[in-house]
Amino acid sequence: MSKPVQQHYLPRGAYLTFFEDTGRPGFIWLYQRGREPVLSNMEKVAKERHLYSFVEKDGKMNTSLEKDLAELENQTRPILAKLNSGPATVELTAAEEFVLAWFVACQAVRTPAQRRVMQDLIGGMLPPDVESEHLRDYALAGNYRVEAHTKFGMIIALEAAKEIVTTFLMKRLLVLRSAEVNFLTCDHPILRLTDPKAPVWFRGGFLMAPVFFPIGSRAALVWMHDRKKTPPRSPGERILVPSKVLPAAKVRQYTKGIISNAEDYLFACEKNPFIRKLFDKTKRPERFELHNPFETRQDMWEKIPPGPPVPCEDGVTRAPGTGRDQTNWFYDPERPGPETV
């Protein structure tokens, strides 16, 4: 049996197929910054050569991880199909909810964008051969760069999936539907709906933030905190997933969040000039920044990058600015700062 060489970070059959152009089955619109959208074969997008393959000691290529991911995708596809086209309330089993949680957790960490985050995180550490008396001068000089191997970055990213799974199972799942406009997706499609007014320790990770994930051109999933949710007693226990039809304005808010979270590519079922216009205004997100350990505390707060627009329950899209914007918790003089909380 031949080993897979081109490996998709967005599964073609289990995910991208729900965003295909209805007039051209098997094709999807690909957006890149500064370029015209292109109608592309789904087989040829969202993939890299040997993305999840590793060379063993004997020099042979190990593709077992890609096969494991493919098996997870096969189990997830009917679940996503049910959620995309299901009734107002979709019924899942506890086992299906578990599979879905694993799929989304893996999808959050298996992308090239997350690999880059881990490379920056690992590579940003100081090398171990610096003498302590020269540490400050070495750090302030900034004339070094340490890079982690791309494969090592992917391994570390994938290991985080098992920690993220439980954060999804702790939350209540809701299907968001659109009757008027289309959702789209990107090459890093898991969006944490962090409130820029919240303290930094409440808006960083999967545990504290609601999570948004588009699953088709007319459906998306959101995981919300619910203190009343209890663990299932058996794999066959029924899990009722309600649906909510969003107005067009709300869908566009979520779309802006996905656009701002994209690494390099957007994928949609249509060619839309407004999507291209918005995407061209964005840059590749700075997902991780290692701060100089000797800069002042105030400098650290000023350098915290703004997050994507956040569709909130009150209908307001809050987006932190780059200056002393009143919508940003850190720049609001009426609220206590991080040193006085």
C-alpha cells in the first residue's frame, strides 16, 4: 500500500466538502491576500507534503499519524453531515460528542499556523550556554534566533490536543445556522471568542473562552459554558444539540472573526468581492510573541496584540484597538489595571 505524501490539514471529505461550490461539486473558492479568488479542486488545497510524517531511525517514512487522523475524520464526517443538515434539535450520542471533541481539538492544533506558534515558542527560548552574568546583555542585544525543527513543532502541537478535548466536553454545544448569507472557513478555523474587556488571564485559552467552528456554508458550532451540564453516564446516552438561526448581520460578524484569524487562506462556497476586500486589509496574525524579560511591566501591556472582532451576546462586536481604545480592558482608565486587581 502506498503511503500518503500530500496530507491535508483541513480534511477534504470530512470538512471542506461542506463548503463546496454548489454549482461545481468537488470545488471550492480559494482566497489569498492580494489575489483574485480561484475556484480550486478540493483535492489540491489545504495540504502539505508529509505534514504529519516522520522519518524513523532506519530512514523510513512513518505515516501512522496521518492514518490515525484519517480514521478520526471518517468517524466525524457523518456527525458533521448530521449537524449541517439536521433539524432544529440534533440528537447525538455521548460517543459521537466525544469523537467530535477529538476532531475539533486536533483541528485546533494540526494546522501550519499552530505549528508556527510552537516553533516560535520553543525557538524563542534563550540557549542554555549563556553565562548568568551576561544574560541581561545577551537578551537586550537581540542578535540571535533559535528555531525549532518543523516536525518537532508539529509533534508538540498535536500533543496538546488531548488536553483540549476535555475543555470541549465541559461545555454546551450549540449549532448556529444561517438562512441568508454563507459562512466561510480558513486555514486556522478554530476561533476562541475572547472578550477584549476581560483580564488577560480570562481570555487566553480553550478552558475559559467560548469556541466557534464553522462546519459548512450554512452552519457553525459554538461551545458555551454551562454550569448545569453533567458528564454522560454511558456512551449511548443522548445529547440534544439545539440550533439557533442567526440574522445576516451576526453571521457577518463571525465571518470577520474567521477572516482575521486566517493564516494565509480562506475557503468559501462563493466568489464574493466583499470577502476579498476584507481579507486584503488583514495581515498574518501575530499568534505568539516572546517578550523581553527586562522590559517594563507597562511596556508588556502595551505590546499585547489586539484579538479578532468578538460577536457578543448584546449584539455588539467588540474589537480592541491599537491605541488607548475604550473597548480594550487594558486601556480603560475607569477600570482597575492588572497591577491593582
